[in-house]
Amino acid sequence: MTIIDTPGDWNAITDDDFRQRIRSFLEANYPSELRYPSRRLFWPEIGFWYRKMSAVGWIAPNWPREHGGMGLDTGKLLIFYEEHERWGVSRFLDQGILMVGPMLIRFGTTAQQKQWLPSILACEHLWCQGYSEPNAGSDLAGLRTEAELKDGEYVLNGQKIWTTLASDGTHIFVLARTDKVAKKQAGISFFLVDMNQPGVRVRPIRDVAGHDELCEVFLEDVRVPVSNLVGAPHEGWAIAKGLLGFERIFLGSPKYPTYALGVLARVAQARGLMQDPPFVQLFAKLRMAVEDHTACYERFIDMVKRGEPVPPDISMLKIIATESFQAIADQVIRAAGEAAQLRGLARVGDSEVDVLGPFFRAMPSTIYGGTNEIQRNVMAREVLRLPS
Ligand SMILES: Cc1cc2nc3c(=O)[nH]c(=O)nc-3n(C[C@H](O)[C@H](O)[C@H](O)COP(=O)(O)OP(=O)(O)OC[C@H]3O[C@@H](n4cnc5c(N)ncnc54)[C@H](O)[C@@H]3O)c2cc1C
């Protein structure tokens, strides 16, 4: 493994120098066969890579240095993620890095920070996100998992669903109702739960692609120490909302449409479609849409870099990104002909292409991170000021 020079303060070097260091490291070290996988990889497949990232001190680019992170400023952080996206690096079950760490640094006690942060940095604890429930997805505040204080401990009962990679998880952060009488949002608390204990059961859900990265998590009389409550009782909603920071911008990144366009170009070349005028027109239209999207994305990136708050029309970006991704993934299938009948690598002309990969990744993208209908509601209400 190439280990690169680590400056004392990453923010002191130029953006170009920083980008080059990240790029060289990824190109020299990240295995090419794991670039742009068609699904999220499981810990046994990708854990070795994140242990390396941990070893070089790059596991938590978004955390302050005093807590063991890289302490990147916003501009550098965006570059860090852009380079990972550019090289098609697979994500792991990274909710500990993305959510639990920042949440504890902001809302946790010193004792909680000492207890939990080091094991996230060392990749010993893998955290999954226990928010959604059957009948409580878009309407998250309608959740019914309950936590009751009994004999000095909370006892949790309920069910979570669509929990990404819960089968890899060692811990789960859970929103649970602690006050059944209060207004919906007011009676919810935020808990840190060890999954390796009686009463926690994980059941993977097999999806249409044959993958089982999403899971149900059942909680039956799960005992949680009071010290695992983050923030005050009944105030978990504010913590959950407080975590929605500028990360939202990544949901609107042109990464996936750009990647899918690359797959479409390969399939089209292999099948001689680049000589077909109607196809070329269609391709040009899709390509221009991706260019427009990229320009729009960069406008938001500039705002974030200037330290401005992310405006509500950021919802537009997620809609454009995901619907463009789906449209291109659909054209990959049309262009591939009979090769589109096969999952995994299929022979197209002289190439091997994962024809259905973009499709399987694109389909759920309009659902997670706030469905596109909910994003349109936000646009209607907060940008266009339409009557509700
Ligand atoms: C790939 C993937 C990974 C996920 N990972 C996680 C995870 O790790 N942890 C976790 O907690 N959750 C996770 N989720 C769940 C995700 O947050 C929910 O699926 C999402 O919030 C939608 O909720 P729902 O599935 O219950 O659909 P519902 O909220 O029931 O919505 C069903 C349909 O109705 C529409 N709809 C609902 N309300 C309105 C409204 N007010 N106006 C207009 N239309 C509306 C929706 O847009 C949708 O089309 C994941 C989902 C996916 C697809």
C-alpha cells in the first residue's frame, strides 16, 4: 500500500494539491475490480479497504481533528468525496462515520464521546440507521417503536425496516417513542443500541436484483442503559433533523448519471449504435441533461463552499439526479438488446458489461433520502409558496 505524506493540517495545503494526493492514493491502492460495484458491498468484501483508511487516518474526513478525524473544511471535504465518487469507491456501512460521530460530537456528552467514537474510527463498531418502520417512512414522526423506562433501563419494543446493511451492523441508532401522549414529533427519543444482545433480530430482505442489503430489524424487550440515550428524553426528533446537514447535496450529485452515461456509451459503441442517427440524438440529449445537471450541482457546491446555508431548492437537485439516472439506466437496457436479460456481467459485442447494474441502483434512488414526491412537496411549499 502506498502511504502518502500527511500534512499536519490538511486545510493548509492548496485544493489542487489535496485533490492530487487523494486521487493518487485511490488510484494506487483501491482495487480496480471493486470500482463502481452494482450494489453496496458487505463488510467481508470491503472491510479490508476501510481498515486501511482507518490505518492512514482517513476514515473520518468529516470529523474534527481533536476527535480523530481529518478536520477537513467544507471545500476539502467536497473534494475528498468527489475523488471517491470519481474513482467509483464502494461505500461500506458508514453511518457511524456520517451520522453517529457528528451527532455525538454535537449532541453527546463527553462520556458518550469517549465511549463510542474510538470504536467507530477503528472500524470495530459498524452502525446502521434505525429510523424507518412499516407505515412510518415519509411520515417518520408516525413511528411506533416504543421505549419504556423500567428499573433504571429503557426497554425497547418495535420493528424497523429498510435498514441498510443491518446484517453487517454491530450497533443501531434508533428513534423510539418515549411519550405516547405528546404531539407526534415531541415524544421521540434517540437511542444507541448494541445489536449483539437478546431481543435484537435481523432479517434480510431479498430485492428484485437478488441482493439482500436491506433488512428488517425486530426489537423485543431490548434493554438499553439510560447512558445510551442521546440528548434529553423526548427530544430525539430535533437530533435526527439536526443531522440533515449539507450532506444532502450528495444525494443530488451527478456521479451516478455520469457513470450510467459511460455505461450507455460503452454498450452503444459495442452494438454499433453510435452510427445510428436517432440513437445519437437521444444520447446527445441525455448528455446535455447531465451537463446541465452538473452545472446546477456546482452552483450549490459553490454556495456550500462559501459557507452559505443550503436553500430549500436543493430538493430540485435530488429530483434531477435520480430521474436522470433512471432515464439513462433505462436506455442502457434498451441499447443492450438481449444482453439486458442477464444479471451481472453480460457480453455486449466484444465487451463485458453489467447492463442491469445502473438500473438496479437507479430504481431505489427516487425513494431513499426523502422520496421525490416529498422533495416536490418541499419545492411546492418552500420555494414556489404554493398553497398546501
Ligand atoms: C435503498 C434504500 C435504503 C434505505 N436505507 C434506510 C436505512 O438505512 N435506514 C432507514 O431508517 N431507512 C432506510 N430506507 C427507508 C427510506 O427512508 C424510506 O423508504 C422512505 O423514507 C420512504 O418511506 P416508505 O418506504 O415507508 O414509503 P411511504 O412513505 O409509505 O411512501 C409511499 C409512496 O407514497 C408517497 N408519499 C408518501 N407521503 C407523501 C406525501 N405527503 N405527499 C406525496 N406523496 C407521498 C411516497 O413518495 C411514495 O411514493 C431506505 C430505503 C431505500 C430504498
